[in-house]
Amino acid sequence: MKLDSHIAQRIAVLRPLLIFGIVFVHVPGQLDRPSMMGSTWFDYVSGFFQLGLFRGTVPMLSLIAGFLLFRAGLDLVPAKLYRKKFKTIAVPFLVFNVLLALLGAAVQYQTGFVYMRNLVGVEARDWVNALFGIKAVPFNYPLYFLRDLIVLIALAPLFGWFLRRRPIVGLLAVALVFGCGFDGFLLRRDSSAVVFYLGGWLALAGRDLRAADRHALPALVLLCLLCAAPMLFRIDDNTFLVYTAPFLIWPAVSLLQGGAAWDWALRMSKYSFFVFVGHAPLLELVYLGHRALLPGLPYEAFWFAGPVLTIAVLVALYRVLMRVAPRAFNAVIGARGEGDHRPVPVGAEQAAKA
């Protein structure tokens, strides 16, 4: 089913906004629960974004992934689905997690320097988890999202059967199995299965996805209130935010349409996946550099400057690699690059490269 150009463009706009937000979620040195926060202005500002707004990024990406997969009807042709997603999801996971883990272990073995995670003298299960994220986050820890996505892709034909015949029964089954944790260690983030399924339901329902745009401002206000509440009331459980954020972010982002931020996000869209797979290792190095070379720099300044520098370096690196080795680089980022250094037009084809 052909993807509407307006929807494709919105997805292209959302992708860098979401992924750049993920970079801020992973800033080292920040507390990861509202109940552990202090009461300074910085605690509230950083908490609003890091523990609130940007926590809706992964659910939104899961919703988009499910929407695009089922909109394209890939669940009906499993062989094509698995070939395509091996190239676009599994290969980047293997390159940016497995190879990075082996490199980190080699550096630690030779120098004693522990980079991101100790891998020398550990048990076999620790190695398995580091390489593949079976029962713990992988070495390149944000890539648990890709690891979960691989599982969801494998289940997509089953999900698709329910979506086309008994969507409500399927939703209840997914919510029971994954929402209640009966899947064991199948997914790292169980809520992703529910949101992924809902994305598929939206894809097949044939609804006007821009209908909610008339409620964009109330959606933005409600989203901000939901993100502020955990900080104000010290609520650690963000389950409600996880399930509601995607449906508030979608109409809220329409407020940017026609403005400079919308155009900037369109230009940044092609860099977003590389920023996602590469930000954690680089951000760790930036943090170590901050502590070693600029110990007097206030953490508040690093909280903002560190992610911005990380994103800027990865965008520049993307441009260099796409010029000097376009085919090889395009392959390791899942065939998402343009293949040369020319600008990529934003449209359905680009948005579908999930």
C-alpha cells in the first residue's frame, strides 16, 4: 500500500527529533529515576526532558516501525520481510554492537582500560548478553531497540494474521503476553510489542492519520503535563507515558509544519539512524574527555554540550564516510544512505526505510 507523501514527510521529520532526543536520554552521570532527583532548576529541566519527554521516543519509533511494516504488507511475504530486515536491521546490529564489543574487549585486554563494559574474565553468559542482548542490554546498550525489533519482525506474520482477522483479540493477546511479562526474556522492553501492534492496526485501519492535527495544541499541552508530573510528584513508573506519548507526539509535531524546525528536521532525517547506532560509544568518550580535560566544566553545561557535540560529530562523520566509501558505509547502516553525496529527496521511499 502506497504511503501518503504527507505522512511520509512527517515520519521523516519525527525520526531525527526522536533519535536526537534519545542521545540526551543517555547522557552519562544523570540519575535515571525521578525519586532520586534533587530540587534544583536543573534537576527539573533535565528531568522533564530526560525522564519525561524523551522517554516517549522509543514507543514512538516502535509505533512507526509497526505502521511502516504492515502498511507495506511485508507481513504477508515473510521471506521478503526477513531478507529486507536482515539487511536494514540485523546487519547494523551486528556491525555496531558485535564488532564494537570485540573492539572494546581487545582494548581492555591490551591496556586494562574498561570501555563501556568489562568483558575480560567474565562468564560466557556475560559475553552472550554483550554480543546479542539475550537477557541483558547489549554492549552498545541503545541497540536493545534493534534487538527487540528483530524479535517483533519475526513475529510480524503472526501479528498480521490477527490484525487482518481478529485485531481486538490480537491486541488483548499481545497485551497479556507482553504487557504482563509472560514472554520471559523475549523482549527487553515489553511495551514495544503492544505499541508495534498498534502501529500495525493504524496502518491497516485506513484512518486519516492527520485528523488528530486539529487537536495538536491540546495534545502538546497534555504531553508536557504528563512529562512534568513524574518530576513534580516523584513518580518512577512511566508506563502511562509510554503508552500515551506516541498518540500525543504525532499530532503535536504538526505544529512545526511550514517552519524552520520542520525544514531542519527534514534535512537531518538521513543522518538519524547513524546517530542512533553510533551515539552511545561516542558519548561515552565525550564524557570521559570532559572529566579528564575539562573537570571544571559544570555538569549542567556538559549535559547540553555533550549530546550536541556527539550529534555534530556523527553527522560530519556520516558525510565523510558517504563520500569516501559510499557502498561499504551504506551497507553497514542498513542500506539507508543515498549511495553518494547528493541530497536525498524526502518522500515515501525514504520514510519506509525503517
